[in-house]
Amino acid sequence: MKDLKKYIPAFVLGAFGLLTIFLSGSVIFDLFGIRAKEGNYVLFIVWANFISSLIYLVAAYGFIKQEKWTMKILAISVAVLVVAYIAFGFYINGGGIHETKTVYAMAFRTTVTIIFMTIAYFTINKKQLT
């Protein structure tokens, strides 16, 4: 049962990270015609997602190894996403062209990252404090 507590979050976060690397990398590097299908994407948001996806893979490893830094690295991802989200708000208010789905996607991604950061705290950090 203890192994499930580290492998399930690691698997889900790793899968989320790999999917995000594929999608954001495809937009950044114009692979598989995904860039054209994305419509009015905002490049700095795509880059923030790409950076977070790399962090997700490192954090997945941290979950498996039960490393205390897992929560900290996910906090960095949250910071990257929040800064990008705030900048996105300014971009929208400045009349920047965007897709409405990006607003919801960023809220979802930020929330998911906060959830994984919380899971890391309660399954790794809090356990090591006691």
C-alpha cells in the first residue's frame, strides 16, 4: 500500500508531463501540424507549459524516490504558471489575440500542479517531519 502512495502520483504526473511535452513541444517546434490546429496560441504560455512539463517529470521521479525537494520543485512550477497567468491577463487586457480555452486550461494546469504539490507535502514532507 505504501508503494501505491508514491507510484500513483508519479505515474499520473509523469503521464501529464509527457503529454504536455508532446503538445507544447509540437507547438513550439511546429511538429505534426499541431501549431496550425491550435489557432491563436500565446507563445509565452506555451513555453510556461513546456517548462512545467519538464518539472513534472523531475517531480515524478521525486515521488518515486520520496525526495523532500519534490514539493519545492512543484512550487517552482506553480510560480512559473502563476507568473505566466498574470502576464496573460495583462496580454488579454492589452487586446492580445488568444483562445478563450487558454484561460481555462491555465486555471486547470495551475490547480492540478497545486494539488500535486499538496500531495507531495502530505505524502513526503509531512511524513519525514514526524
